[in-house]
Amino acid sequence: MEVVVVAGGLGDLGRLITDALYQRNKHEVYIMSRKGHAQTRISPLTGKEYNPMIETDYSQASLVEQLSHRQVSVVICAFIMDNESTCTAQIQLIRAAERSECVRRFIPSEFNVNYDVADDILPYPEKKFHLRAREELRKTNTLEYACVYPGMFMDYFGMPRVETQLRPLYFFIDPANRQAVLPGNGEAKMSMTLTTDAARYVALALDLAKWPQVLTTVTSTVTLNELVGLVEKSLGCTLEIHYQPVESLLGHKPLADLPGNIGVAAAYPGRFPGGAASS
């Protein structure tokens, strides 16, 4: 049994990880957030009622005190890593965990693929935020850490029929507009996991006596053309497919985008300042 903190535990994936830990009822679980509310729970460690909510400004001094006061041994970070502020908060949390005398394990906010590759393989600007956290973890002497790679979240391809905490965003396929935009010839393979499965695997990882530095939770792998075929079978119609040269994507010059992402970009201008093309 452990005392566990889920930083960002009220967010899209963070809430699912928190719920998965609650369902196992093996650990005393806390939610770390800038603001929020959570119902009191009974600790499986002490049998006593406790407040699982930790409100924090993510300053390093306060984090050390909050972790030490509760004798937290495991920190799971589930931020949406898309800006400097969030990146700084995670680095502060890593440093606080290292300075505390109780935290021994840390899962950073990765939850996708290996970001430690060149731009010609993965042209993803926000990966710099993940890499900074990984570099900070490499500097630590007392923390055991693991990066969780679930691949693409399968939920995106089941919206709106699949219940999910994720907000809409279209990757490769836009079912409502009957369109698909695929890189190269569409034969690239993609691995996927449902968010609920990924959250459950993270909770189960706490039972491992030793962590490898990479934990994979992939449950399905298909080519993009196969994915289009599955969607067409489900919809009972043929999609309009646009194949884009990989060179144009590596140059951040996509030739086409999915219509559904135009509305998503308009709804979240801070996340997509360049419009739908920046998604």
C-alpha cells in the first residue's frame, strides 16, 4: 500500500487515473490541482477519513511540504503538456519529489509515444516540454521513474459514441465529414489504447517491484489504411481520402486538414494559435 499523488488528477486523463486507483482501493490517493473539490474518502491504509484534495500553486517550497506532510511515496503527473507554465510546474514537482525524503517513484506526464527522437521522425513542437521533464528526472538520484507509452488514444476514433473524458480532436479521420487525411501511402502503423485501459495499467504498475524506464500499454496496432477500412465498415460508406507526402508534413506544411478540426481550433485559440493547421 502506498500514498499516491496524481498531479492534474481532475483533468482528462488524470481523472481516469485517479478513478482507477480509487477502484483498486489499495492506496491512499490524493489529487493535486491549482483549484478544485473532491469528496472525502476512507483511507485503506489507516481506515480513517481524509480529504484527498491538495490545492497548490506548484511552488517548490510548498510542494516539498505538501508531499512530506502526507508521506507521499508515488507521484503521477497527468498534465496536458502544451505550454511553458505547465512544463515549469512539472519540473518543480520533480525537484520537490527529489528534495522530499518520502517520494521514491515518479511517473511523468508522457502518455503518448517516445518523444526523445529527432524532428524528422516526430515533428511535434510540444515534445520539448516532455523532454525537459525527462532530462530533469535523469538528474535525480533518489527517484525511480517510468514513462508510460500507450500510443494514440483510441477514444478519438470512437467519438461521440464512445464515452470519454477527452475533448474532441480529429487525427487522420473525420467521420462526420466522411474524410481522411493520411501521411504517405497510409501503410504506416499506429498503436492505440483506450484511455480507461491506460489509466488502469498505470494503477496496476504500482504493484511492480521494479519499474523499467518505459512502460507500454498498447492494446491494438493497425495501419492507417486499415483504420480507414474499419471506419468505413462502421459508417457503411466510403471516405474521401487525401494522401499527403511525408516531406510536406516534416516541413510543417500540410496540404489538407480535416474539416472537424477547424471548429476545434476556433474553440481553443490558445491551444491552436495557428488555426486548424497547427493541430
